Amino acid sequence: MSRPQSRSSRTAARVCPLCEATCGLTLSLEGEGHTARVTGARGDRADVFSAGFICPKGASFAELDNDPDRLTGPLVRGDVSGWDAAFAVVERELRPLIAEHGPDAVGVVLGNPNVHTMAGGLYPGQLVRALGTRNLYTASTLDQMPKHVSSGLLLGDPHAIPVPDLDRTEYLLLLGANPLDSNGSMCTAPDFPGRLRALRRRGGRLTVVDPRRTRTAKLADRHVAIRPGTDALLLAALAHTLLAEDLADPGPHLAGLLHGLDELPLQLAEFTPEAVAPHCDVPADGIRTLAHELATAPSAAVYTRLGGSTVEFGTLTNWLTDVLNALTGNLDTPGGAMFPLAATARAPRPAAPGKGFALGRWRSRVSGHPEAKNELPLAALAEEIETPGPGRIRALITVAANPVLSAPDGRRLERALEGLDLMISVDPYLNETSRHAHVLLPPPRPAQSPHFDFSLNSLAVRNQVRYTRAAVPLEPGRPGESEILARLVLIAGGHGTAVPPEAVDTTVIERTLAAAVADPHSPVSGRDPAVLAAQLTGNDGPERRLDLMLRLGPYGDGFGADPDGLRLARLLEHPHGIDLGPLAPRLPEVLRTTTGMIELCPAPIAADLPRLRHALRTVPEEALVLVGRRHLRSNNSWMHNLPALRGGTNRCTLQVHPADAARLGLAEGASARVRGDGGEVTVPVDITDAVRPGVVSLPHGWGHDRPGTRLATAATDPGVNVNQLLDGSRLDPLSGTAVLNGFPVRITPVSADDAQEAVPAAAAPS
């Protein structure tokens, strides 16, 4: 018999905010009111999407929520304390700076955690618009921007991301991804490992292309240990083979939608398997075998992630991924690569040509990098702060971002940050980046925040919708993350601190409804927006905005037009979520190109292909090549301060193949010095045949040895920052994404006498 809960013990449903899998959790809580504490977390078996699956990150939710290093109040340089005083400092400093130097004197950096919070999905875009700045930098140019650019050029919409239909595919070709450790990325799938095992149980095949024998590669039917950075060459050879051997069959559903199909054979003529093989280190016969398997599988999907994006041909790799999905007829078909339809997405419209997608509408001031999706390369931030002249960034606002560790050449960026006139950070920790802030505004702990996945539901392998309210109320006077960001929006727009933060939500609702009633395709076309606004429900502005998006979305009630449709009240009746069904074909409705077709050979891609042809004619370097790696108990630099997630395989070591270790004189557990374009690091050696010869591997997100931080656990075993090996000059030219994988390094052993030498850290802030 189960023990009854005490009055102070209870459970609460919660969607995990710690990675892209978005698993449902059941939190155990002790205490009442704002003093309640999360004491544990387990998988929610009733969750409509994750069905009880949980990973070590989700299981550590209580430790994260109770981390004693989390900030509970604002930090402001000078003799200032309290939330109102902190916002007064922001208003006093920010608006005069914009008035004197213009809006581009303010830069904004948005980190990866923004897609994991409800507030992060609602307010940062409004903040950028209120500032009027073109200096926007996000984690996308360290991660996924090549996929956005590829989709923008192919489909006309950078947010139209096809994901593998994992639950129905019969063949999955996976490149540069390790979902058994990452839980998936740009493909939201709770229990990704279980889904891959189910693929094999039903007779399907899994092929993994990766220079490391990852946990995912060990599960696969075939592991192709490719030379890092050559994925685009391999994919080009696969596409060439399909076309040259008459294996391409787009199928009737794509037959009238492919523009540029006749141009592809000419563009890819040089990429024969024989020409590509010595560069990829994949035999020509093996390349042909992969092409035949793709062409003959009942259904198939090609899926590329970080290892194919953060390389010098990142956009071409992602473009070729979906070219292959189209050529085999697997784009937008069950079991292939399909387009999710989130509950808060725009309701489907009749297919028609759109505005298309443009790159380089403006360029960065110093090096002239083209914008992509309104963003500039994060690798260029330091030079935009350091370089004198009109338009120099003098103030910076960071939201859940730690570019000192995540971007190339963190030491240079640290020096640049110290030269800012004003820096404002929204972050729960005093970390390697936020320690430079003049004003640090910490959001509350996760249990005190509601959760809805705006972005990740648009990448989910099954359509569903879930919303969880805060499990623990805020302390009196403590602003939530939404209020913090809304107040910054008001200050940035010149409205000051006197206007209530709810005004931001009211303005968005009014504008959205005005556009909806004017849209002939909207379910509320021609209706009175004031009457509609009065029907919205919710405890606060963010909930009213969620109610609005659900009602106007593809499954919405249309403010009464469909009584069985979605709205906030109905979602609240289902704390474990509502299943909206498997992915369904959406072409041509998703297309926004000017032709209304899939552009197989867009001009920017054709202009970049000569660079790939040049690589084909270049002798591969003999230097060692470095790649990153993911750990199941880690997500970038977020979670290194949690004791439960330290140890085991989650260690910052340099993986080296035994043959390379013998040649270089490296010993297991001894230190090696790794040198790159931007600097050097000293790191323990881990000799393993999990990496192929000629390749070494260091994990991302480490280097917690800066002074002035408040990360006690992370500092006990800080590791080294792999991105310090880069100077920021290596970028994918189309997307501006930093080359974090597949770059050459030089490695030498470190003697016992100087093994403790450390590279000098930047000075602590004043």
C-alpha cells in the first residue's frame, strides 16, 4: 500500500526544460507556498509524448532547482539594491546611450536556453524590435543556422524544418548526430534511443556517419567513420549517384514542385564516388551502396545535425540533406522527412508563391559578414565591440547566453566585454559571461516558471501540445522571467519603468487580432478585435497570449468557430498534454518561395558550390582534426554546476586514437597541449579507438576557471574551453556559422614538470 501524502507533500506535472526532447516530468514537492521545494523528479508515464521516459538531466531537476549558486536577486555594480532600483539603472543608462549613438550601438545576444522557457519564446523578439538594432547575435550561428538558411533557400521559410518521421521510417541515414547522448536536436523526440531501437526491431536499417564510434554508432547497422568536415562531399556523391544511375524518383507528390531538377546533374557532375572517396575516406563502392539503399528503401530519411552544421560547408551539407530526401521521394511523406504542425503555428493557408528568403540584407560593420535570418555571426561580436568608429557596439544585452565559453576566442571576447559602457544580463548564474555585466537580472528557478515549447513543438516527431503552470509560486515582490523581459522591452522602447509590464502583452494581443480580423483566410476574419480580446482567458499576459495563439492556430477553436478546437482552458484540463496525431503531408502549403516551388538549385547555393569543387581538387591535410562531442549528462555549459551530472563519461578529456597517441608520445591520463588558430589548451589524454585515426575530440562548454564567477561545483573541475583554439575566422560563408568541428590542431605531450601550467585567465571585473 502506498503511503498517503502529507498536507505539505504533493506532485506536479512539468515539461522538462533541460534539452530538446521535452519529456514530461512528475515533480515531488515538500512545503507550501513560495517556500516549497522540489525534492525529486521522475518520468511522467501519463505524458502523451514521452510516456515516462527520463534521462539523467531530467532526473536532476530538483538539484538544478535548488542549486545554492542560483541568484535570487539582481546584482548591480555600485551601491544599488532591489529590483526597482536595478531597472532604474537600466533606464538611466540605456536610453541616453541610444539617443547619443543610435540603436545599433546596442547589441543583443540570445543563448540556447531561450528556446527552453516560455518567456524566452515570447519576449526577446520584441526586445530586439524595441531597440531597433541590427546587431543581433544568437547561439544559432554556433549550432543550427545552416539548417535555417538551407530551408529558407529551398522552401522560402527558414523555419520550415523537415524532421525524420522516426516512428514510421524504414531507413535512417544519420550524419554528425549522436542522439543517444544528446536526446536529439532539431528533431524533438522523447526517448530518441528507444525510437531508434524500434526502427531496427521492425526491420528497418540505421546508418550512422560520424568520425567517432558514438553510442549511436554502436547501435547502428552500419557505422561510416568519415573524415571530419567532408559530409557535403559524401552527400554530393550520393546525389550524383542517384541522378547518374537513374535511381532518383521524387514521386508524383513532388513531381510538379521541384524547380531546378534539370540543373542538379550539371552542378553535381564532378562529385563522383571515385572523386569523393579519398577525401571522405569512404570507399566508392560504399558510397554507391548507401545511394542504392536510400533509393530502394520503402521509406527513408536523411538527418544531419551538429557535426554537419558547424563545419566549413555547413549550409551545403544541410542543403544536400534535403536534396537527397527530395530525390528519393521521401520529402513530406510518411516515414520520410516531414514538416510538424505545432498548435501555436499559423493555421494553414492556400498554397501560393511567397516573398522568398534573402541573405545579406545588411552586413556587419567591421568584416562585412552578411546577415542571415536577421542575425550576424556571434564569432564577430568581439570585433564589433573593440573596433572604434560609428556604429561600434557600446552596450550589450545578453539573455541566457554564455558566449565567453560557447563562441570562438573567449579571451578576446572577455577583454571586449570589459570595454562596454553598459552590459545587462538576464541569467540565473554569475557565470563566465554574466560576471562582466553592470546589471544582472536573474529569472526565478524553473519550478517557479510556467512552461510551453513554442519552438521545439515545431520540430517534434509527433504533433502534440502540453502546457504546465508554475509548480511553486513566486516570492512576494519577485518578478518572473516574463516580467523581467517585458520591463526591458518597455525601457528599450522608451516607455520607462512606470508603465506596467502587462502593457507589452496587451500591445501584442491587439496587433495580432487586428491582423487576424483583416486576413480573409483567418477564422476570425471581419470580427471585432475588442470582442475577441475580451474572450481570452489566463492568469496573466503570457497565458492570454498563449490562449490567443492556440485559438488562432491550426487546431484552434477560432474563438467559437470550432467548439471542439484548442484553447487554453481545454489545455489546462489535460495536464499530461493532448495528442494531435502523427505528422501529415503539408506540401505545397509550407512553401514560401517566389515560385511557389522547391528551389533545388537556389542562386546562393550555386555560387557556393565552386568552393566545394575546390575542396575536391585539394589534397587532404595530414594534420590532426578536432571534433566535439556530447555527453548524456551535459547540455553545453548549462549543467556543469550540478554534482549529480558530473563524473562518469561527462569529463573534459582529449580523446585520441591509439595509433596517434603512440606516434605523438601521448600517455593515458597524461596531459597534452592542443594548439589551434586562436590559442592553446592543456588537457588530460583519453586514449580510445572510439575516434578514428587522425581525429581527436574535446567536449564543448567547459572552461569554468575564470575568476569572479559563482559556480562552485563547476570550478572544482573546470576543464578547458575548446573554442579557445579558434580565432573566429573560420566560418561557413552562407550562414555565418562558426567552424567548431573539423579544424586542424597541433598536439604535443606535456612533461610532468609543466603539466600544471595554465593559460592566464582574464582579469576579474571591477
